[in-house]
Amino acid sequence: MLTKIRYNFCNDFYSVNIQEVYINNYKMDLSIYKTLNPCNNLIIVDKKSDIGLHEEVFKIAKYFTEELSYSTVPYSPLGIRGQENIALLFTAEAIDLNKTEPVPHRIFGACCFSKYSFKEDKDYWALEWIWFHPFFRNRGNLKKYWAYLEKNFGDFIIMEPVSNDMKVFLEHTESKNKHRIM
């Protein structure tokens, strides 16, 4: 049940201040990072990363869990099921905030990849989950990052369950790889 959504649209050119969103009676807060200058608006989070970045990925994973009514959060800084994992935090410039240097970035989503080893095949990366804040969906963000994901994780597997939106995305996205769904 959608309880409350409140957006504050600023009068600056194309800027939006997302103040608070409540879905299924939980609040979604989007963190602002002023000290990081992400490359391509992505922050890579691995076992060497600061615990604060792992906490941000965990927070996004909790939103994913709440929205889809799952029972467990699909992220651990130590890896899921013992596999190596790499998470990505998706950010956008927070242009609605004060213009400072470096420009602050708002974290609006995350995903997690795990490495799987197969006895009779090569190792594969698997996209375990991906989640964007509702305001940032259907705005071309996944399409924008898809080439980066393919370049860095190759012909990765997509783990089930896969949402209907993700199925539609995969059907309509030109890709050099044929990502298996498992």
C-alpha cells in the first residue's frame, strides 16, 4: 500500500529535491555523499571498501527486500553463500543542493554481483539483484549503465526472480551478450 509520497520540485532548471518517500509503511532516505566523486556516477563497493559504503548497499538491499516482500536481505559485505561479490552504488549529482566542490551525489540505487564457479565451465558473474529508487526508474538509468555492467562483468547470469520490468528491459535492450536467467 502506498502511504505517502512527497516531492519538492525546485524552480531551478530540471532539479528535483526528493524529500521523503514512504512505501509499504517504510521510509526511503537517499543518502548524499559530498566527499566522493564517483566515476561515471558509480561507486564500486568490494571487500576493501569503507564500511559506510557497505551500509549504503545494505540499506538499498533492504528497500529491495521490503518492496518485493522477501524475507531476507540479499546482501552481506562478506559475500552471499561464500562467493566473491562486488556491489555498485548508482548516484546522480544532487543539483538541488548547494553548488559546492566537489558536487554532492545522491545514491539512488544499487546492485550486487557474485562470482559463481562451475565444475565444467568457466567462472561467471551473476547479477544477484538490482534496485532503483522509484523516482529514478523508467528514466533510462539502467540502459545508461548496461554497457558498463557488460564490460566489467561480461556475459553475466541474471538470478531469479526477475521482475516484469526487468524482463521487458532485457527483451528491448541491444546487448552483445545473451544473459542467462537462472
